[in-house]
Amino acid sequence: MTTPDTDQHEIPFEERRYRSQKLRRRGIFLIPSLFTVANLLCGYFAVVASLLGGRDNFDHAAKAIGFAILFDSLDGRLARLLKANTDFGVQFDSIADVVSFGIAPAILAYAWGLRALPGDGSVAFQQMDEFGWVCCLAFLICCAWRLARFNVQGMAPGSSKYFIGMPTPAAAGMIAAIVHGFKQPLHDWRWSVAWFLLAAGLGALMTSTIRYNSFKDIPLTRKQPSLAIVLLCLLVGVIWRYSEYALVIMASTYAVVGLTLHVVRFLRHRLVSRTA
């Protein structure tokens, strides 16, 4: 009769070492997926909070989308850092992104722009309901379209510094930042119209060919100068203390800069073509 200790010693050392490395390798592959699950959890929480409605619940939903963006950025970087990229991870991440950056912000935008409008049951309210429903559905479809195109085409040809079209986390972050910044749901139908048009416009930016900076060329794993670390700490402090203002400014700037640079490149190309 053998004891567990003697059984362990009977296994060759090389085989035990191989098994140990295999288990560690499996654990490494699970780490990015755990962050993807956290991303998915935040998206689900945002949907539930949006359906509950109310000023605080809308703010909680917006914050959940913000945390989903953080987890989404970490799972990709960890996968590259740990060399744990898999086809399963890519597909799992895309499904989570559809929930967190497509369904969650679409429902949040719809509920935040419609719930507090006066005249519930009137013809005008029903028309606004249909208009908001269509605009938010367009946002969701464009998000799924953008993710599918990215899985097939990847980054901009010849460069890993740019995305083709506005990234889905940035579009979702724009909606979340505005809800978090203003908090109180809209009470004026004119602002609701502008809000739903913004959601549809963000969807159009996601499916466009406008180039947006990916910031993937920033060498975070390398030693950074002291000034860069100080500026990063200041940025984190400003976001923590003045998140209502800072996040709206950051999200709006990212959206506008990409669009402005695209217009400038287009006009420059037209000017060169005329002078040639």
C-alpha cells in the first residue's frame, strides 16, 4: 500500500515539473478573462440600474460603464503582457463589449432622455419615445458593427496607433460622462431630441472611417520620466475630485479632435489635388 507521499515521489521530476508549469500557464490564461468578466458584470449592472431609473441609479449606471472601460483596457494589456492572447479571449471580449458598450449605454441614453419628460401617454411623448428608441437602437447596431469590423480588419492599415472609427468604449464613455456630469434626467423635449441625435451621431462615428488615436504606442511598461508620472498623478487627482467636469471634457475632446483632424486631412487632400 502506498501513501500519497510515496505516490508523489514515484512520479518523475520532469513530469511533475511539466504538470506544474501547465497549471501555472492555465492560470495565466485565466487572468485576462477575469477582467473581461468584470467588464461584463459592470455592463449588466448598468443595464439594471438604468431600468430602475432615478437620478442616483442613472449615475450608478454611468459609473459602471466607466469601470467597464477600465476593465476592458486592462484585459487587453494583460493578455499582451502575459502573452495569453487566444481566439476565445478575443471573442469573449467582443461579446462583453457589446453588452457594456452597446446595450448598457443605449438603454441608459434612452431612459435618461425619456423618463423625466412631462406628458406621459400623450401623442408628443409617444413620438419622442419612438424617436429615442430608433436613435438608441442605431447606437447599439453601430456598436456591434464596429466590433465585428475590428475583429476582421483590426487597426488602421500599417499602423497600430489608430483605430478606424471611434472606439466603442469612447462612444459609451461619452454617454456615461454626460449622464454622470449632469445627473438629473432631461425634462425638456428639445434637450431630449439633441441627446438622442448625439447617441445616433456617436453610432455614426463608430462606423465611420475616421481615425482615432489608440494610445497603444505609449510605453507603459518602460521607465517613465518623473514629469510624466507627476502629470499622470495630477490627472488622476483631477478626475477623482472633479469627475463630473473632467470626464465630460476628456470624452468630448477625444471625439472632437478625431473628427477635426479628419476634416483637416480631407481639406488638405482636396487642396493638394487642385494644385497638382
